[in-house]
Amino acid sequence: MKFQKFTMVLFFFTLMLAFSFLSETANATLDVLYQSPRQVKNITSEEIIPKTSTTTFPNIHTLVEPIYVVKGEYEGLRIRYKNQQYNKGAIAIGTSKYLKVTANSALGGPEFFRVIPIPGRFSDSALTDEATHDPLIPVSLTATTPVSFDGTTGCALYYVRLKIPNSSTTTYTVNIKVIRSGSTQVLEELNVPIRVVSTTGVTVMPAAKVSNFVLCGKLRPFKEIDNEQIGATNTWMVDPPDDDDEIVNNADVISLSGDINSPTRVTQEVAMTKKLVDLMVEWRFNEIENFTFPIGSKDESNDSAIASKVLGLTDYIMARTKSVSFQPFKTFGKKKLKELACLDSGGDWVSKVVKDETVYECKMSSIKAEQDANKLKSLNKKNEDYNKEIEHLQKFNSTISKYLTSGRLSYRICDEPTEISHLNIIDDMYGRISATSNYRYLTTVVTRGGVPPTKFGTVDRWYFRSMPKEVKAAEAAIKKIQTDYKQQFGLYLNNAQKLNQYDRRARFIGWVCHTYGINNYLVFGVNHYGAKKEDDGKITYHNPLLSRTIGKPEYGNDGMAFFFYLDGNNLYRSIRGEDLRDGFEDYEILEMIKNSTGTGRKLNCVRNTVFPSQKETVMNIMAKNYKDGRTVPNCYKYMQDILRCLK
């Protein structure tokens, strides 16, 4: 009987002890996420990388296995911290605390960021804001700024960026601590082991400047946000920051002053663009589609030094990248091409007002005299546009001539021709430019919605927004351009990189390019925020940190994927850009493995178990399911499976 009582007491004591352990374990709220949450509301359910945890206060966690990396790459840790009490409630949930990150200084610092929530794309169906974590706000490694939790989930999202050195060291550890404000008391701790792997032919990440892959980013002049736009309806965040918080404040964040054609504004623009280029280079951008500060529809500036400033900016870009895609006077878009094609065919390009908007249409005439007149009008229009392009090239001849024969300069003259007649116009226009102005060595770039049916001689590089859905047709089209026509083939999948996509697709882009053997990619609109034109003609540029309507098509950037936020003279990156870079680093690793001459166990592991499923999965998604609402694979897991083979 005494034994039974003793057993019962021991049982309840053990049970209480277990519950005590569980209560401490329940406070284990510091986690590494496999990927960034699509929306704020997803942060609590996002899958975490497995870890072990102690059961006593303070909780100490360690990832079950290392994060595998190769030399020379960047690696990012997405840290989710959920607000919680500690030590059985002795330290209340509202206690002020901050995060402290330490690691070997060889890991690029490391760099530490708060990922702040912003209004996402305004939903047409639900008419609600889809808040999302996107801008990366730098946090000093010595800062003691209290954690600011979003008001809906009680979580905060951080990002730790590591630069893996090319040294002989193969293991590192990143340590993240939760520390009580005003003291040195550690409340929770997370250890992240890092292990460098390699094998024959897979040793060091190639520098972007020497890579065979061309990642091009199209820049635009920075726009000035109107103060009137920053009002009660737009100054929205999930959780307003404290006065001393590191988050940007709710104010007019675009501080560039003066008209774009003023000397002061051009100087500011050049300085800001240099900052932007420096950040893009860290994301493996190695071609920049530059601009030459056109004023409205005119190619002019009252800055007498404009040509030398553009040359200086191009020199700055060229020193950091492989090439520049030089901006023409006017890229021929769909409307311009339709107009010229209409006139070419003997039609008349006429305007009419529909619902307070001016629209154009082509009216054909059956009278030969009118057809002849329209064809003459078309010829005169072509000559006018041709002369403007010549004048534009001559104005910036100091830049063009310096890089023309080096193969480092391209010229994107056309945007999305939809018909053969459009391409014939471009062929004619560029043919006349090159024949009369000694600019025939420019690499010509064309962006287009789909694959063309035949070759057009002036096009050196194609960027496509889509591919044939059937896999064999897609592969045949790519081969036709690359092999038969000896032209470069690239993609610009706008939907893959926009804010608030159903899936996290930016990293997936690198896998798509590698699977299809594509070595060119264009990010269209790196810093394009969209705008609204008022009835009085006034244009309001959207502040992407604050605007609820940033993704609406009627505001001019539904197809764009801005990756930077401007706050005074500071540029903040998007975490989607980190995902994009990760995907193209994956591309380089896959390419090294494909080209490796090794035959050992490590490479066989990758070739036999990972590549077949990877190719099948990517092609299946691109062929059938590449649209909103479809699931794409977790590329982080894919790459960890590959690198685990190489340990």
C-alpha cells in the first residue's frame, strides 16, 4: 500500500515536472523559417526548420542539422520571433526585449535587418489589405532597440544575411539571443550551425561579373511623391512604430527636389542611381538597363553637363557589372507600333473619347488616294522617329563610342511587338539607324509577350514574358532562337516577383532558367512604383511603403515588381530581392554540378536523386500551373537536399 502511494506520488510529481518542462518548451518562440511568409497573417503558420530545445529557462535551441552552403555565396536566415512570457510568467509577455546577433566576422558582418509589414496589394474581391513583410530595414548589431511586434499576430520578422567567405574554414555558427531591455539577461537563444560543402567542380560561387548568366535590371528615374498623397488613408502600418524604432516614419519619403531636367536634380539622380546599382550588384545583377533622363517626350536637359554625367554614371556601372543596356530616345511600345503598322497598311490612326479617356483605332479606307496619303504619312513618321534616335545617339556619343566595340553595350529599342508587321517596323528603323550612323555594333534587345514565328535580323536578344505551355514546344522555341538564329533568349516573368503573389516565386525563377537552359533574365521596373493621373492632369506617384493601391493595374505598375524603397537618401531593399538572388545562386550551383567532370559518390547522389525530380517538377509547373493560386516547390529545401549530398 505504501509502495502504491509512493508510486502515485512519484507519478504525479513526474507529470507535474513534465508539464513544467512543457510550459518552458512552449516558450520556445525563436525560429528559423524555410521561406518568407506571403502575408502577415501567414507568419504564425509558416513551416520552421527543425531544432532541438532545452527545457529549462532560458530556452536554448539549435538547428537539428547545419545549413549547407558553398564558398562565395550569400545565405539568409528568416528569423521569426513570437512575443511570449518567460520563466513561468515571472517575465511578463509585455516585457521590453531586443534581439542580439553574433557570428564570426568573416560572415560579412553579419548584416541584420527588421522585415517590416506594409500594405500589400489591394484585393479586388475582398476589398481588404493584404499586409505583407517586405522592406528590409537595417538594424545595428550593437543596437538595443526593443522588438516591435505586429498588432495582429504578436510576431516580428527579422533577416540575417551572411556572406560565406572563400577561406578554408568549413563550419560557422550564428547566435541569436533575446535579451531583456535594460539588462544583460538572456531570455532565449538560438544557434544556427553553418557548414561549407564542396566537391569536384563545385567549390566557389562564380562572381556575377564573370558569370555566363546575364541578369538585367531596368532602372527608371526616381519619382517625387506628392505630399498630398500622404494622408490618413495612406499612413498605414500593421503596428505603428515607437519614436525610437528603426522603422521609417509616415512621411513624404521621396526627397529629390526640382525638375528632372535641372542640373541639381540630375546630380541627385546620378548619386541615388549609384546607390541603387551598388545594392543590385549584391543581388547578382550584372547588366543595368540605364536611362538618359528624357524630359517628357523630349530628349533634352538644361544641364550642359548632362552628357558627361551620363558617361560618368555608365563608367560607374560598367566598373561593377558586365554590361549596360543603353536606353533609346523612345522605346517603341505597343501603341506606337500599332500606329505605324496602321499607317503602313494605308489606314488612318484616329482618336476618340470613351468614358473620358482618349483611345485610338485604325480606320481603313477603300480609296487608293487616301491609302497612298496614309502610307506617305507613315514614311514621314518613320523618318521623324529615325532622326530623333540618331540625334539621341549622337548626343550621348561619348558614352556609346567608348563601349560600342567592347560588346558591353546593348540597346533595347522595342517593347512587346505583337505582330510581324510590328517587328518589320523595328527591323526597318534599326536598319536605317545602323546603316547611317555607325552604331551597327549595338546589341539590339526586344521584349515580347510570346515567341516569334521567324527571325528578324536586327534582334540580338529576346526577352519573353511567357513561353509555350507545352514543354516540348517551349524547348523547341528556345532551341530555334539559340541554335538556328544564333540569338540570345531570356525571360521576364513579371508575375513571379511581384508583391503578394500566392507563392514565393522569386527564388523559383533561377530554377526555371536552369531547367530550360536559359541564361538571360530581365527584371522590368526595379524602382517603378506606379502613379495615378488626376482629372486635372496632375500625376501622383505612389509611396510603396504606405499606399494600399500599389498593385492596382490602373495605377501603372501591375506588371512591375519594384524591389527598393526610398526614404530620403536611404534605399531599403525588398526581401523578395534576396529570394531572387538566392535563386540565381542556385542556378550557378546547378550549373557547376552539371558541368563537373567528377564521378564520385557526392555528385552521383545529386544526379541520381535530385535532378530528375527537379526538372520534372519545374517543367510541369511551367507547362500547366504557372499562374496565381498554384503551388511552387520550396526551392530552399531543394537546394539543401542537393548540398546535403555534397557534405
